Amino acid sequence: MTNLDKFDTVFADVFEVEKSELGSGFSIDNVDNWDSVTQLSLVSDLEDEFDIMLDSEDILEFKSYEAGKAILTKYDINFDE
């Protein structure tokens, strides 16, 4: 399983959506159930999946699917597999 597969699986599980719904338009601005509770769940699940610990600034900036990928690359998570 690639890192992108893992990332997509966590997103799909947390937001209870199909992976096909994920992409550049998937963000806090247009996902109804993206709230503080879901945000914490998403961050926690991604930290567990990739064995990392996001700093608070990154957690605050984690407001979209694409931003999430960019943030995780700072932790040496490569999505170009």
C-alpha cells in the first residue's frame, strides 16, 4: 500500500466518504462534517498511520486534502511513489 493509499484511506474513513470524492476541492470550506472534532480525529489517525507527530502550527493549517499532503511531506512522507 502506497503512502497516498494510506492517506486516502484515513481521509475516507474519518469523513465517511468514498475515496473518489477526495481531491483538490475537498476542504474545510466545502465539507459539511469537517469540524474541530473531525479535524482532531483526522490528525490523530494520520499521526498513527505514519508514525509522526504534527506540530500545532501544521495542525492549524491542515484545512484541506491538498494542504494535508503538503504538510505530511515536511515529515518525509513521500506521495510520489
